Amino acid sequence: MDYNYPLDYETYNTQEILVMIDFLSYLEESHKHYDYKTLKDKYLKYKKVINSKMEEKRITNEFLKLSGIDIYKTLREFGL
């Protein structure tokens, strides 16, 4: 990864940022070779942290531009 994750570091506390980074980095590291249980667990933790649908959409769109990974498409493939 040669970029910063599209997170608002002033809005979230350190623990929340770590949860979000854990989810996003798992998407990158395991690209197309996800373990369903791991993906689901990380995603559910991530969803608990996100403040709003608008914020989630912003992160998803920016992450797609930076990494080429579509979070929504990936989750849909796994029925999440």
C-alpha cells in the first residue's frame, strides 16, 4: 500500500481507527481469497465504528479509487 486509508482520523478514536484499518487491510491482503468468517467478523466490527451511511459511502468510494477494490461488490459476493 502506497497511500493512506481514506479515514477521518479526527472523528474516530485510536481503537476505532485500528478496527477500520484492520478491515480495509484485510480486503487488500486477501484480495479475492477471503475467508467468509474472517471477512464477516471484520466487517461487522467495521460497521459498528462507522458513524453514518454517508461516511461509509465516502470511505468505500475513496478506497475503490485508491486500491481498485470495491467493498460493496466484495461483500455482496459473500452475501453480507
